[in-house]
Amino acid sequence: MGTTLYRRVAEDIRAAIVSGAYQAGARLPSESELASRYGASRGTIRQAFAALVADGVISSRQGARRVVLGGPRLQTFNELVSFSRWARAIGEEPAGRVERLELRPAAEEECAQLEVPPGSRVYHLTRVRFLSGRPVMVERTAWREPVGAMVAGMDLDVVSITDRLEDLGVIFADAEHQIDAVAATSEDARLLDVRPRTPLLRERRRTADPNGVMLEWSDDRYVGDVVAFTVRNSAGAKALSRLPSQR
């Protein structure tokens, strides 16, 4: 129940911020106040705060009441990490088809990105993602073994991995994104129903929990006319957003 409750607390606070109940610079109720209000533990409230910090909604300061941050938000952190949440946010129906899921020794780059020693094992998933029935992305993700074991027990053709892992208490708090263009390999072409060497937009991403432990390393390849990424910079904030292509 605690993992579901923290998401409810986070969404209630987010809704209150959007409605103007908490303006930029306002202080949120304390952990103890919110714990009493929701009949929850302070640990559950801290999980809710961690999710809001990851989305850039509130400050990360510990030991004091959290402060609401100002500035426009292009897209939440979790929508950027989660294909399913992003698809639903733009009115599309997400789906997936698993091509391979295997437990194997980590490749050299996977060890480096996941910060695990050589010889470690990872769960590696290759999955095609669909928007309203059309194949638009191939994801190839390596998961640290404890988290990957959770992923292996899911129905990956229909389940959002991010949503289910959060239900199980795994929090995605920080991500690094590398974006470039690549030519479709023969496997990419077959899975996405495009010609070999068709230009694809590639997003490589590694994601960590609130303690900085790396959870996943992913290579996602999108059909170029489906998605675009926008970066907005300001003195106070930096935001990266995934958007439907305008072409």
C-alpha cells in the first residue's frame, strides 16, 4: 500500500501546485504534517518528495520544509523516462512486443554505464514499442540484476515497466540522456518496418535511484518522423522534453 500511497501524495501535491494553492517559493507542509494527514509513515512522504524533486517541482533541501520551484515544465521526468506515460500524455495508445529477454554477462559498456564490476550479470531486454499500432521505437535495455529480476516477472507486452517498478518500491530519481542520429541496422529495419540505413533518432539513457545507484542503461531508437526532443534552458532551470514530431 505504501508504494501506491506515495504516488497519490505526490499527485495531490502536484495538483495543488498546478491549481495555484502553492505558488513558486511557497513552503510545503512538513513530513510529519503530511504523514498525519494521509495516515502514512514519514518514509512514504519522503518517497513522494523524492518523486517531486526528480520532476523539478520542489527543492531537494533536507531538514526543512520543501519549497515549490518556479518556471515552466515541458514534461515530467517520469514521462521522459517512461514511453507509456509519454504516449498517454499525447493521446496515443502505447503497446509493446518483447523480442528477447535474457540474463547474461554484462558487456563492457554495460558494466561502465551501470557501474558494476566485470563479470556481473544483467537482464537485457529488446522490445518494440508501438503508438496506436505502429512500430515507432526499439528499446534495448540492460538492468542491474536485482531490478532486472523484477522486470523478468512482468507481462512486458502490456505493462509499463516504470509504473510497475514504482509499485514495487523502485524509484527513478535521476537520468542522463545522450541523443544522436544513427542509421538503422538490419535488425532495426526489420523490427521497425523501415529500410536498412534509414536515419533513426537514438536516445541513450542511464537512470539512477535516489541514492545514485544505477538501475538501467538503455539504447532507444525512434523512427525519425515520430518524435523530437526539445531542450529549454534558462538561468534558473534546464529542461529536456520529448515531443511528437511536427513533420
